[in-house]
Amino acid sequence: MVTPSTAIFTQSYRSCFAPLIPLLTSKKKCHEIIVRLTGSKNACGQGNCGACSVLLSEFDHKSQTIRHVTVNSCITPLFYVHGCAVTTVEGIGTSRDGLHPVQKSLVQMHGIQCGFCTPGMVVSLCCLLRNNPTPTKADVERAIEGATTNHDGGPIIFISCHRVEELQAISVNDKKLEFGAAVTFTKMEDHIRKLEIEGAKPVVSAFLACIQSLASDQLRNVAVKFVGFYKTPRKRPVGSAGTTTALVLDTGGHFIAYLEGLSPKIIKLDVFSYLPETERTIQSLSLDKFDRILRKRLSEEKAETRDDLVNLSAGVLQKFQAVVNETTPEAESPHSELPIHCRSDIIFDEVPDSQPQTDPVWRPLPQTTAEDLVSGQAMFIDDMPSYQNELHLCLVLGKRARAKLVHVDWSAVKACPGVVDWIDHTSLNGRNMWGIMAADEEIFASKEVVYWGQPIGAVVAESREQATHAAEKVRIDYEEMQPVLTIEDAVKLESFIEGAVVIERGDGTEGFLRSNQVVEGTIGTGAQEHLYLETNGAIGVPKREQHEIEMFVTHQAPTFIQKSIASCLGIPFNRVIVRHKRTGGAFGGKESQPVKICVPVALAAQRTGRPVRGILTREQDMAITGKRHPYQFQYKIGFSKDGVLQALEVKVYSNAGCSRDVSLEVLDCTLNFIEGCYAIPNVKIEGRLCKTNTVSNTSFRGFGIPQAYVAMETIIDHVAHVLKIGSKQTVFHRKHSYKKRGIAMMAIRFQMGYPVSLLNQSTALVHVYLDGSVSLSHGGCEIGQGLNMKIQQIASRALSVPLSKIHIAENSTNTVANATATVGSCTTDLVGAAVLNACGEITNRLQPFKEKKPNASWEELIIDAYLNRISLSVMAQGRPGDGGVYYYTYGAGCSTVEIDCLTGEHKVLSTDIVMDVGRSLNPGIDVGQIEGAFMQGYGMMAVEEWTLNDRGEVESKNPSRYRVPDVGNLPRDFNVTLLSDSPNKQAIVYSSKVILQQKVFT
Ligand code: FES
């Protein structure tokens, strides 16, 4: 008999399945069968991102073949894998036993950044190759659809009896196509693809396109029914669209459509249950009637949401109707949307032939840890093996946006199994306050909660599941108050943090007088979630002496993490060692925010005397961490009739959230960059920070500048519109009724160097060992941007030793102290300056021995120096120039976009970016960063939409409710050029310019 405990695993099995196992078998048996492998990652826990993909291979007795599919292990019930071979990335290839060709090409082609999701991508591609050794580009795109980026999807209903033959049945005749209830979408698609129904080609294609638009292969391989998302962007050109699922099915000359709409409030539409049987075909359903039905069904919804859903659903239907009736041009049919495959050109300067092969600078070399990342051997925080006696921590989060805490009752927690401790604001020996620029936010809310999701305390238990279960038992009585949620509310109530910041130049009054025309307007930008793949987490290991504690934290600011733990625990900095190997993506979101989990973990470890692990779930992470600041810009611009800008006045309001964090510094950047590349003689810009009852917003790639550029480009559009410049009816537009195309160009600049001089410093520690190998430590954090690789390249040239001799083990506060955070795109230059100084000193110390023995090898020189008692360890500071701005980097981008006016879908047809990065230290890394940052900027502008409800509760609480770009959103033609022959004359490191944040704007 098949029972979960007899499930067969022929390869490997990962704990990602663990959350579901307790439902199916005893705890003991689970632990017996779990082999702790680290390759597949739990990044969302909801089947949205593909980071946990594993390969299932199953023998199909009917066809006598082996079927290979990928599934998301985080949501796949254990019983589903019975009888299957389960292959995780470890079973595909390792650096020790040899990499699979897929892994090798990801390494060679720079297909890795932070690497957290890479193993999932490897599994998906290997599965594809097993099924199809000669895949097309479209097959490859489809295979990694769910593995590369977070992806749209939704709750899935698995059919537990998926091996019941009757439920797998597929029958077809000329009138009807029937699928058994356990037929997966993949099987359905395979079957439909082979169908040959006369005259039904457009409908079959449309139906296939519908299936393919449902989530990813990993989900379609196991899902039999979706409450999911049709791949329509949340953002439409006008207003915001809802999301809906549309399945269209041919029934002998007619077709029916089944729609499910899903707004953040989970509204389910079943149009056809409202129609008489005879009218369940699109031909017999007028759009007016459809509109009425939907509006009735959605009568309780907000007007805006209702309109969006109705418009979108009607558009989808109208489009299908037009396609099937063949009343639209070929170019507007779904055929035109099916694979226009991605292509891309990358252009950069090759190194000169005269450069020695051993000199790695300026070469597009893969990261030295790339092989470990593609094979899942690279360790992130939650991959670290459990300590003996380890405890687990789960935060208790407030569920009001603004309320007094009347009573917090922990009594039920105490009775829960496995609970060891519970902590709140009274548990801290040090301060309950924290903040990166001002300590104005509580670690645990004491009297009042000031945003929905604010930590109130934490539970510590023997297992993660026990801690999570007990945390839900805390009873909290609130006295609710009216929250301030929006910029408009804050302005009305004058709820501000600090005073106004004003930048003024020229004479505005005079400028407006000289203008022929003056226009005014308001533009807003929303919040953006960082959605790094590795959620915030920490492991605290208390030492038995002198209050020492060792912390492993995923972060990008070692000194701030160390300082916060020390100050909250009431111990000196030197008792806190913060260690860091790598971070699975950060984008600014791990500068200050890790404090919210690492301080409770440190406190729990201190109190219990046992190691404590606290890893946020995706929902917890999205609830408690700050976002990109939402803005409102009220502008007035004056210009002459030939389009010369004369005067600009802008009032800028930033939603800082409940505390200051780095909001003022972000606002400063916004104000300073609002003019972008335009020269305006008379300018007055005034900025205010709004204090609201939302999570405190924080650093995000671009640091306030993307919002500034959005505002300025909108203002320029406004001027162009008034002057009727730039818009043109093209042949394409005349030919196409509901598809329209547009082109946009912009130029950007970004500064290297923090305006605050003291931050422009870094430290590096270089040890040379007696075998000639070099250990390098520095204050920067590897967060997927390729910092360590570039630093190794710099050190290799500076010491004239091969790259293979240099190793960066980790970043730690007890090797390099007082490090500046890895933010602001400055770290490569600052750390690079320190490494050049340290390596220069080592070279100087070796020089006398080299003069004595000009032909001596590096290893011989090291031994000579050691025998002469010359220290081979150097710590050096990098503090280029006097601080401030060292140089600017520049870039320009041009994109062509096609919009479907019926559904709001759009495609970026082409994007061309040219960036000036001086002489790129590593073009492979830089191009990857440019492409990734462009997609993040595109997500901000065209896809992502973060929302709160009226009470201040986050609606975008997980990746199912917050869509980010995926492979399908990549520009079809994506070209990146690093400006040729443009060495940086003000370079700090080898003619290069730093690169990271700026591309997000293009
Ligand atoms: S962790 Fe499983 S899909 Fe994201």
C-alpha cells in the first residue's frame, strides 16, 4: 500500500518539502527521510519563484517511457513524489564531480548574480534537455519562466488522486473536448497541440496561449485547476488593470470562455454560472450584457477595481471574439504574440593583445564562486547546518496600522509544545530603539503599534514549526486609532518628519515671466518591494564568556548591524562579531532592515544561552521591511514656444513611513537629480518627508533618483504634448486598431562618491601565506553584484599573482572594523582603493628581495620575506581624494513598446542601452548588472504595484499578490553596449567607473 512513509526517493530529497510532511507522516519519519541538501531554496514558499525546483522522473507504464517534469518542491505534497526519482541540483552536477553542460554555460555566460535562484534554473533547464535534447529558444525561455524571477501564479488545487486513471482521461470528438479532473495543464496543452480541428486553428492557438499564460512550467506540470493570473500587467497605460484568468475552449465551431478574475481581495468571477445554459458562448453574449453581469457580480467592490476588472475582462473577450471571427489583422491575432524570441547583442572593448594572459583586469571572467552557485553548494544563511541545541525564533506581528496596545497576553504561548522563551520590549538590556540615522523606531512595539506588521515580540521554540504555531497564539487587545496612510492624508494633517528641504537657483518669478506658457500638474510614484530572493534571516550563537555573541546575518551593512545588536543588548561593539559570506540579493533593502530580525535573534540567543535561528517567511519579510519611497510631485514649468525650459517649481512629498531611516538622504538625492539631464536656469524645488502609519521606507537601488527621473520625464512629456512635439501617427497605428506602439529615449547621469565625506572610506586586510596564497578581507558585502570577483581581479593585478591564488572567505566585523555599508554604487571603488594600498604595501615589502633575485618566483619571494621576519599581512585604508563626488557616469537608453489596448498587455519590443563605465573591470558582470537593473526599473514603472487596504494592511503580501517581471517581460531585442574607448580619467581603480544603480533609470 502506498503511504507517505514508503515514498521512494532515488536521488535526493530536500527539506523544502518539509512544511507539508507533518500533515502526512509522523515527525520522526520525516526526519529520517530528509537528507539535508542546500541546492533548492525556499524563497517564496508559494510556488511563485521556482527557486525550489526539483526534477521528478516517473515511469509511464502506458507509453513505457520515462516522463521528466520540474515541480516547485515548496508546494508539492510529499505523496505526489511517490515512485518518482527526485533529482535536486546536487544530483545534476557539482564542482567536485563535474558540472553539467547547462551549469557550465551559466558560469561561462555570466548567467548568475546573487545565485540564490540559480539552482532552480539549472534544474528546469536540465529537465528540458532530458525531454528535448534540441530545444528551441522558445522552449528555453519557457523552461526558465518560473525559475529566473518571481512569477505570477496563485493558489493551486492539486488532485490528490492524480494517479486515478479515470481522472486522467482525455476524450475528443467534433463537438466536445473533455479533460479528466486530474489532467494537468501541461498534459492538456500537449494534447491540444496535436489536435487538428478543421477551421479551429485560431481558437486552438488562442487556447494554447491562455494555458501558457498561466504561471510557469513547474506549476502547469502539476496543477489541474488554477485560481491564477492571466499574464496581464497590473499597470495599464491608463489607471490600473485587475488580473484575470481566461480560458477559452473550442466546442465545435463555437467556443466558450471561462473567466476568473482575481483582485487583491480575491474576487472570483464565474461568468457562466450567471448565464442561462443556452447563452454560454461568446457569440451569443453581447459585451453590454457581459459588462452588466460583471458589474452586478462586483457591486461590492471599489469603483476603480470594478471598472478595471470589467474593462479588462471585456477586452479579453472582445479580443478572442475578434480573433476567432477573423475580423482582425493577422498581426493582432494571438499568433503575433507567440514567440518573437529574445535576442541580444552585448558590445564591449576586448583587452589589448599586449595584456598578459595572467592579468585578469578588464576581462569578462565568471565569478570565482560561480561553480558553487550553479551547483547549489554555495551557502546562504539558512543553508548553514543546524547547531546542536539550536532554537528557532518567530516574530509576533501587530495587526493594526495605528493602535494602542491595551493588553498582550502570552499565556497561551507558554502552554504550546516546544516553547522555550518569549520576548518583548521588556526583555532588552539595552535600548528598545533603533535607526540608521536616528534611533526613532522601536525594536518591539511597547505602547502603540505604528504600522501593520510591526513586531511586538517573538517566540523561541525547539523547532521552526513550533515557534510559528505558538506565535499565532499571542492575544493582543488594541485600541484602534485612525491611521495616516497616504501622502495626501499626511499633507492635510501636516504629519511630517523634520523640516522642508529647499533647493533654489536663479529667479523663478523672472523665469515664469519670460515663459510663453506655463503648465502645472501632479505626478505620483508608488512603493516598490525589493523582493530579493533570500529573505531576511539571522543565526545567533552565544559564547559562554564576556557576553560575546557571533551573528550570521544576511545584510549589506556590517557596522550598522553590529552597532544595533550591541546597543539593544547593552554590550560593547567588540562583543558582537557579525559574519557574512554572501547575501541572496539586497538592492538596498538589507541596509537597515535586517535589524528587525537579527536583534530579536541575538536577544533570544543571549537569554537562552543557545544558538537561535530566525528566518523570515516571504510574507513576514514583505510585511515588516521598508520599500522604495512613494512620491508625489506637484510641478509648475514655464517654457518658450520653441520648447526652451525657463523655470521649474516642484513640491516633492515623500512617504517616509513611520520613521526616518534614510528617507532624508533619499529625498536629498531626489531633489538634486530632479532636473536630470535638462538645463533649466530658474529652479525651486521643495521637499517634505511625510510621516505615515506604514512600514518605514528605506534604501532602494537608485536611492530616490528613479522617482526624480519619472517626474522630470513626465514634465517634459507634458511640455511636448502642449507644444505638439514628438507624437506621430505611424503606418503601424493606422493599420492596427487595438495595438499601438511607442518609443521612448532618455539619458541619465549618476555620481560616484557619497556627498557625506566620512562615508568615502573602506579597509582591506591582506594576508599572504607561506605557500603564496593570498587571503583578502574587506568591508564590502557580496550581494550578487560581483564585488568579490572585481576585488580579486584588482588584487591579482596589484600583486602580479594569478587570480587563483586569491581567496575572499567572508566579511566579518572582527577582521575589518567600521566598514561603510555596501550601498550607493561606491563599494568597488572604495574597497578597490583600500586593496590597491594594501597590495602596494606588500609589493613594497617584497621589492628588496626581488631586486636581489630578479628571477625568483612569487612563492620564493614570500619565503625570503618570511625568513627575514618581514610581515606578510597588511591592513590598509582606502580614502580616495577629499571625498564628495569623484566623477559621474552616464548612460542612455531607448525602448520600443507595443500595447494591446484591449487587455492592457504590453511587450517591450526592443531596448538599447549604452553605458559609460570607463574601462569596465569586468564587462561580463557589468552587462549583467545593467540588464538586471533595467528590468527592475521596468518592473517599477510597468508591472509592480504595491497596495494597502483602507485600514493600512498590506495587500501585496506575497508574490502572488505582487507581480514582478519575469522572462516573458524581457525586451525581445535587448542590446547593451559599454561605451567604447572611454577610460575614466578620474578613475580610482584601473580606468574604470563604478556601475550599479544608474541603469535602473534607463
Ligand atoms: S520557493 Fe518554491 S516557488 Fe518559490
